[in-house]
Amino acid sequence: MKDRLMGTDNKDLLIENTEYDKDFLENLFSGSRDKTNLYSKIESEIQSIKDTRGIEILVDKYYLKELEEMAKSFKYPYFEKLVKDEIDFQNIYMLIRSKFQSNELDFVKKIVADGGNISKEKLFAHYYEALDGFILSFKYEEIYKLLKEGLDMYNKSGRISDFEKAKDYYDILNLKENRFVVTGPEVIYTYFKLRERELKNIRIILLSKQNGLSNDFIKERLGETYV
């Protein structure tokens, strides 16, 4: 998609997978094959964007929309709540990043995804306030505890990526709540999320060891784990 819009050639970066090969993906976005539903939905919008950052943001936005539609099709409240909570976090995290990049509200309105628990009006209402005030505006939302934890971590480190670390921590806590569930899709979902977490932790450990980082640093990066 980026190659097509930016006039570049990065086909060597494509990774083979079990469903689509490189030729299929290349033809998919060159117009010689039928387009996926997701791509057909966003193509007209991204044609006007000549910034790779903007392309990624719009893809994320429509990816979340696709997740929302998929969750609704399952007609299972657990998955619908998971997706709504994910949309809330991604929207707010995107707004936080936009604040640090001094993006105007007109730009921000284009990147926020629909379908979360929090209305767009509330998301935008305190955009120009300081970060503390912006986070405080969500005090009565379910996501506030996560955001407050991320803010506390950010105030100590100065890294906005700590909001994602806080999200990982709360994801693990939510998965732990499923340990007493013995039937249903929650069991399968929890299994795959934990395997994903294990692979992520292994990657962190290997890269940290390769770069000679301390054990304390590795423990901090690993954060909360699930046994």
C-alpha cells in the first residue's frame, strides 16, 4: 500500500505467510486482483495522503473498525467488550501521541476510530489541555485506571510508550480473570494471547541479552507475567 501511494519499491520486506504469498499481495494493491473489503474501504481516503505516518494511522483506524464488525458477528458479549475497550485505548493513545506531535484537532478527527465506549465528543473535548487534565477528563470511564497507571509511569520515565506498557499489564490481569473459565471461546482466546505473550517475552530476553542489557532492565521490560 505504501509503495503504491509513495512511489517506492519495498517488496523485499514482504513476509511469506500461509494464506497469501508475495505475488498475491503485490497484485492485490496494484489493481490487477480483486481487493479485500478493508482495502476497498480505505483506498479513496488514503489517496489524498502523501505521508507514510498518515497511511499507517488510517489503516489502524479501519483495522479497528473491521475488528468491531467481526466481534458483532460473533454475537458474544465478551469479544464485543474486548474490541470496544481496545478501540478506546487506541483512540486515546493516538490522541496522546498527536498532542506530543502538536497536531491540530482537524487532523486528529480523521484518525479516531468509531465503535468505542467513549464518544468522539468526549475524546476531543479536552484535547488541548495539559496531559494530566486530558487524562483526568476520563475519570469516570472504565479505562481511567489504566490511563492513570500509564500517566504515573510516564511522569517517572518521560516515555509515552509507558501507556502501552500499562495496557499490557492490564491485559494480563484480564487474562488472569479467565483462569477459572473452563468452557467457551474465552479459553481459546486466553490460550493464544498467552502464547503470544510468551513469544514476545522470549524476543525481549534474546534481544536484551544480545545487546548486553542488565537483568534489572530485562525484568522491567517483561513487566507482569502470567504463569
